[in-house]
Amino acid sequence: MMNMVEEAIIYATIMHQGSRRKTKNIPTILHPLEVAQILATITEDEEIITAGILHDVVEDTDGTLEEIEKRFGFRVAFLVDSETEQKFPGENREKSWRKRKELSLKKLKESNDIGVEMLWLSDKLANIRSLAGDFSERGNDVWQSFHQKDPNEHKWYYSKVAEYTELNLNKTGAYKELIKHINYIWPDTFDSGKTRYKKYKEVSVEGCPLLGRGYKGDVYKYNDELLIKVYNNNNTYLNVQQELESSRRAFVLGAPTAISFGIVSVGNRYGAMYELFDADTLTQKLKKDPANVDYYALVMANLAHQIHDIQIDDEDIFPKAKTRFANYIENGVAKSDAGLARELFKLLDGLDGNRNMIHGDFHTSNVFLQMGEPMVIDMDRISVGSPILELGDMYLYYVGCEERDPLEIDPYLDIPYGICKSFYDAFIIHYMDTSDKDVISLVNKKARLISNIRLFNRIWKKENLSSGAKALEKKLIMDTTELVSSITDLNL
């Protein structure tokens, strides 16, 4: 009696009969058989190997997922579907190339089945083996054989596959070979160390106190001497690596930031460990000791000045803070009111050419007090620009989210709104070093406007707005329109 793999070989051979590969005049069936062979070096799971044999059936033949599920089971069909590109009939294949790849990569990035990663790695390794051979013979002429003729687009695609499969499969020979071929075609894309054996230190945060939640991950107290930041699933090792490099550069420039020991693995997520002896976040301090809110606001204001007073030279390649907010306008406000978006773009463009360091995610859960001295973490959004953009972020965290409909906008911080508002009011007075009501009022108008820009972006992250989101959108349009009419520029 045939087993699943043997039956899949016969079925795929029949389905691909008469078909030949696009770039080489060889039978198509040889490719899925090569994918299965690569899979067999990674796993003994017959369902995954079977999916490797069948992975092109739905995309390239008349076969269907329903038939595959009936013959080989649900999981095999699920794995095949993860590698099956969505078709856009009538659209030019070259023009739809990026869209098709992005939609497919989304399946890889969001899957929790290790078989999906194994299948993708094996398929792309088989493809790039062939590509590397052709590239060695034809050079850049090889790209003329593809619908997508831009080599940088292919680099982007293969690099994303490598990023998304790295944590779980970086120790396999298949992964190291994929990196080797990528670096051959596009030199220095990845650190050459990734072609050698490496295993991340595996740690667990089970039972560890949660100190704070951020945009990109959660921070835990690992023990009395160490903290660990556990990144969300959608962060690749390159995201983590870039944050750690930014943190080191910021430290050299004078920012009081903790330096990580490097990347670790926490289950199926990446982590970074920091040495911070007996440190509490300012959020914890505020919750334990709300009577001293003014003191903690002063600490935060002084820390903000310490960061903002650092001037960034042109050779320090940090992104512009204005670019982030331009994206917020384009992906949020512009969808609600194009005219209002144009007015906001004008205000943003009118900001002076500031070279200040901007943290980009400046709130009390990212600030630790170590023996009375503040230290900041989460440096992935470090940028260069005007401090008013940082103050706008602060307004969002402590006022903007809390005063809106909590069903539509989740608060950033687990602090009662009354404490948040008192903290923000004291922070602005200390930061501006004045109690002048007119000065404070104008700064708060500008900060509120910037906060609104981010709130527009947040509600538009969902494709279809709920009735509550639509009501909030209407309030934001009215509020932002009024603010724009009363503000001539965003400069401090």
C-alpha cells in the first residue's frame, strides 16, 4: 500500500504532465521533487514533505485545494495554500508582481505552523539554486527571463523569506544555503555569520513580572539584574538588530539608554536582554506613588531635554521624524478628509530644519529609574526632527487616547486617566520651563493636533470602520479643523 508521499509523487506527476519550467527546459515535476528532497533534510513530517511535492499544483494546474484536502487531508491542503499565490486575472503579471508577493508573504509571516516556514524555505532555496546558477552564467541578463525584471525586487522578496524563517530555521543547512545564494547574487545582504552554525540562547519569561507593554513588545523583569524585552511576532531579527544598533549609536551620542547583550529566543519570538539592577519603570513609580506625580514629571522632562539637546549630524543615518508623521497623514487623515490632509502637510513641511534627536516612543513604560537615574529603552523609532513631534506623542499617550472612546482607541498605559492628565500637565510645564498659560495653551494645541494625526491613522488601520470609529472620525475632523485654523506653524 502506498504511503502519502508516494501517492503525492504520482498525483503531482500526472497533474504537471507535459509542463516545463519557465527558465529551463526541464519537466516541471523536477522542481517539487527537489523541494521535497530539501524538506526531507529538515523534517520527517510526511504531511510537510507531501505539501512540498504538491505546492505548485493549485497555482500551476487545474488541481484544487478541495481535491488535495480530500486526498491528503486538511493540513496538507493548508500548507499548499500558504504557498499558493492569489491570481489577478486581466492584470499585467509584472505590474501585479509586488502585490502577489506581499499577499503571499503575509501568510508566511502570520502563520504559527512550522511546516509553513519549512515549505517556504525549501521552495525558495530550490528556486534560488537555479537562479544562482543562471546568474553565474548570464549575469544581469538573467532578469530578462522573469515577469519582474528589477533585481532589487527579487532581493527584497528572498530577503523577506530569510527574515521570516530565521528564528526557527537558522540552524538548518537549508537556511544557511539560502543565505549563501542571496549573498552571492546580492553581496553583503546578510552578515556572513548567518552561513555558519548559530543557536540563539533560549530563555523563558514564564513567571517573570511584566513591567510594561510597548508598540513592538513587552518588557519583563527576568531577575534582579536583568530585564528582557520580548518582541511581537511581526518583528524579524533584522528589526531587533536595527533597534539594538540604533540604541548603541544613541548611547555613543550621549543618550542615557541601556545597552542590550544581544538577541535571544523566547519561544517563537525574539528577545533582547538588558542589564538594569533593581530598576522600576516610571509607570510603576507613578502607580505606586501618585502623590509624587510632579517629581516624576520633572524627571521625564529633564530626560526629554537630555535626548532632544543631542544634535544629529548628517553622517548619522537616522530617519526623519517628519517622514513618520507624513505617513500617518497619508494613511489616516487623507482617507477621511483630503483637504484637511493638505493643510496638515503644509504645517508639517513648515517645521524648521531641526536636527534634534527624537526618541519616537517616549513614555514612562520605556523609562527606568536605576538608583534614581533615568534610562530609556525601545530605541527602534529614534529619529531626527522637531521636539514638538515628541510632545505630540506624549499628548497621545497621556491625554489623547484616554479622552477618546476607549472601545475604539486602546489606552497605551495602565494608569488611571486622572494621574495621566496630571502627569502630562506637569510634564509640559517642566519641559517648557514656564507656567505662562498662553504659552502652555499654544504648545498643547500643537501637541493635540499631532496626537489627532496619529489617532486618524489608528482608526484607519481597520479596513472597515465600525459605527463607533465613524463617530470618532467625525469628532477628529471637527477638532482638527478647528486646531488648524488657530495654528500658524508647528514650531516650538
